[in-house]
Amino acid sequence: MAAPQTATPPSQAPRAQLIHIEVDRRLGHEWDEWNGRPLPGGGDFAAAPGLFFRYAALTVAAATAAAALLLYLVGPRLGTLWPSSPKVLWIALAVLAGLTTLYLSVLAASYYGGRNLLPERLMERGPYLQLINYTSLVARGLGKRDWVEHAAIDIYNTLVERRGRKVGKGELLVLIPRCLSKQALDGVLEVAGRYEVPVFVATRGQLARRVIRERRPRAVVAVACERDMMTGLRDVAGKLPVLGLTMQLPNGPCRDATIDLRQMEKWVQSLVGMETRSAGERTTEQKPEHAPAS
């Protein structure tokens, strides 16, 4: 007669599969210029979404002004080759500036109105990715890079969440950096373990892209600082849905980072569409696995 099963204490709850590949390079190269001083706000760059929209409008205005200045300087010479060319180019610039402004207005209306007004390929998985990259360049020059990127990522996540996408528990992948604190890492593994979702420790962007190619997930929950998250979204978000959870850096970049575990669990649960298992069902513990380096 089989022995009765007993509930596993919460501290022994099953943890997610951990795939860890060590290499000579790492994520976090965006912080190579860090001078070792404490980061502003204790490494928390939370910012209101309006900050991104203001800098995006500034980016559009600056790009339009630069193009107009260039056209003003070279237009007369182009006119010697084709008399109508300056007029055609001015019209094209006006149309492009108008369309870009219209797109930014629709984006803001979608975010603040609570409803996505465009399909994802025309919004968070399309032109928006280019817009946040150009806006980041302007914000970097004005010393507000991390705050603007944080706001841009929050807007992106909101747009993605509203799609209400559902995937199987084997079709979701969690990507995390190796700079998480032990408490944060344990929390991630416990959350992923409850929903039977694998976790991959990304030590460089190339390996993150490789594991995505090999495992072919239908959605990704990624954890990174604002700077690395922007790079990851540019590389991956156009190909499959990504939710990006930014970290807090109380001890500086690439060391003992913390995250909002409740937000992560909310995303994982909404994607896999299942409730957590009761304590009585947690009878075995899944040991982490380490993928061999290649």
C-alpha cells in the first residue's frame, strides 16, 4: 500500500528549470562608463509615461528641423539638376512629419485611452520600437536616458498586456540576467516553478537569442535594466511578444539587482492562463538544469 503523500512546505516548493550558460562576455556593457558612484534614486529609474511622450515629440521635432535645414542647404543645388526637386522634397518632408506626428498622437491616445487603436505590427511590435530607439538617443544627449527608457518600456508593456495573449506553459520562456540578488533569483525560480516555466540566465545577448531560436517560445518575460532591455526589445520584440520587467539597482549596475516579483507572477499567470498549484500538489521538486556551453 502506497504511503500517503504529505504537503511540501512552502520553502521546498518546486523551482523552475534553470538554464545557465557561462561565457567570457556579459550583458551590462551599456554600463561600462559607470564611475562607481551611487546611481540616482538608488538605482530606481521609474518615470511617468508622459516623460517618454515629451521626449518623443522633441525627437520628432529635432529630426524634422535637421532634415529641413539640410534641405534648405542642398535644395538650390538639387534644383540645378531638376528644377522641381526642392518642391517635391519639401512636400515629402511635410508629409513625413505629419504622418509621424499623427502616429505619435495615435500612440498617446491608445495608451491613455485604454484601448490599442492599431494592430501590434503597427504599434508595439512595429514602428514604436524604432521610435523608442531614436528617442533614447536624444534622451542620452540630455542626460535623461534611463528615465525615458523606463517610461518607454512601461508604455510598451501596457500595450502588449492589452492584447490578452495566452500561451501554453511550455511555450513561455523567462529570461533573467546573472546580476540578480540571491533573494530575487530564488523568487524568480519559485514563481516560474509554480507555473512550470523554464528560466534562462542570459550572460550575453547572443545567447539569449540562441535559446529563443532553439526553444521557440511563443512569448517571453524578460528581466533586465533599462539599457539592456532596450537592446533586447530591438532584437526580439519584433519577432515575438515580450514583456519586459525592469530592475532596481541599489548597489550599482550588474550587482545584486532587485525586481518586482508580484508583477512578474502577474505576467506569467496571465500568459499561461492557469492558477498556482495548491501546496498539497507540490510533492516533488524539480532540480535546476545547466545547459552545456558550446
